[in-house]
Amino acid sequence: MSATALTAFLPFMASGSIFAPRRVNKGVTSNNAIVSVMDYDIAVGQGAKVVEGAANIAKESSNVSLAAKVTAKEKALEEFLKSEKALETAGKITRFTMNHINPLIGATESIKIIYAKNKEEEAITGGLAFCTMVAGETGAKNFFGLSKTTYKNGKYEITPREALYKKLPFYTEETEKAIKDFCTTTTFMNKHIFKHAPKIVKGIGFAAASIGSWTAGEAVGQAIYDNAKKNRKTEQAKHIEMKPNAIQNKNYSEAA
């Protein structure tokens, strides 16, 4: 099986398997129909990336028969979609979604702000959550050295990244090799189920960074909003308290 395809797609298959169900749940629990539809569309895109990642790995498999079957099915599906205009359009929408997940999440957050009862609170919490999520994902991609995949002309271009964790002071190549050897050689019920564990762990780590960054940003945003709201109430209370004093001083001056 090709190391290139595994390295590029397996981590994102692991993370996508976490993201897609979460996005479906967001759609189900949303009180806004537009936001729900957008969440479902994003979930479809995330799920499609998982399926496509698996197909790309299978196509580069050492199992020639499996690779041929996957390629043949992809071509058959492509021809079928061309013959059905509605499905072809749906396929193009899904492809667009797959290639623009984060911008669509940002657009979804903007829609939430427009329809929110408290627009200020939604803008601060949602906006900060989205920004920290993007920052967290970018940091995780670079830390784990996840390959950059760019879809052009019907195929993916894969650009490797150097993992930042390899620059940590306590990192050693011997330790990493020992972990990989352990995962490759260890069996469970006569199955090498840990063989690709390091790549899957990177994908789960990426998902954890994304979700954790979103949660942290949302919490900080909520704290900023609550603090600003508290300060406004304090100022209003001071203003109300000053008014009676001003009236009393005026009456005293007129009486004098």
C-alpha cells in the first residue's frame, strides 16, 4: 500500500470520522432551518472526504485487484453522474463543500449572527470560536506534519510537511522508530490492528486540537461578553444613582 496515500489521507479520514457526526448533531439541534441545511451540507462534505480518502488509499494499494475495482467504480460513478444532471449538480456542490469546509463553517457562523436574538453575544462567542479553531487546526497540521492536499484537475496534489514535533528537545528518531516498530509488529488476536496507529493518532490529535480550540475560543468569547455586560450594568447603576443626587442638589440650590 502506498505510503504517500496513507500519510496524506489516513489522518484526515480519522478526523473526518469525528467531525461529520458532530456536524450532523449541530444541524439536528439548530433552531434555524438555514443553519441546519448548511450544517448538513458540511457534514456531507466531511463524510465524502473520508470516503474519498479511503478510495485514494485503495487505488494505490499493493492489491492490484482492489485498486482496479476502486478505479473502475469511480469511473462508472462519474459516467452515471454525467448522465443525470440533477445528481451531477449535487456532486459538484459536494465537491465544492469538500474543498471549502472552513469557509462554509465561517459562513454558517455569520448566518447564526444575523438570526441571533443577541447578535453581540453570538458575534463575540461564535467569531472568536471560529478564529481559534482555524488557528488550532493550522498549528496541529504543522505540529503533526500532516500533508497538504490540493484538488486540481480531477486529482489531488500532495505536498508533504515537516513535523514540528521533531524539533522538540526531547524528541529522538530512535524513540519514534521504536514506536512505529511496536505498532507494526504487535498483533491482537493474530491481527496487525496497530499497524497504522501513528497516522490515526495524528488524525485524532488534529480533531482534538480543532474541537478544543473552538471550545476554548467560545468560552473566552463568552467571558468577554459577560464581563462587558457586567460593566455596562455597573455604569448604568452609577448613572441612575447620580440622577437623584443631581435633582436633590438642584432643589437645594433653588430653595436657598
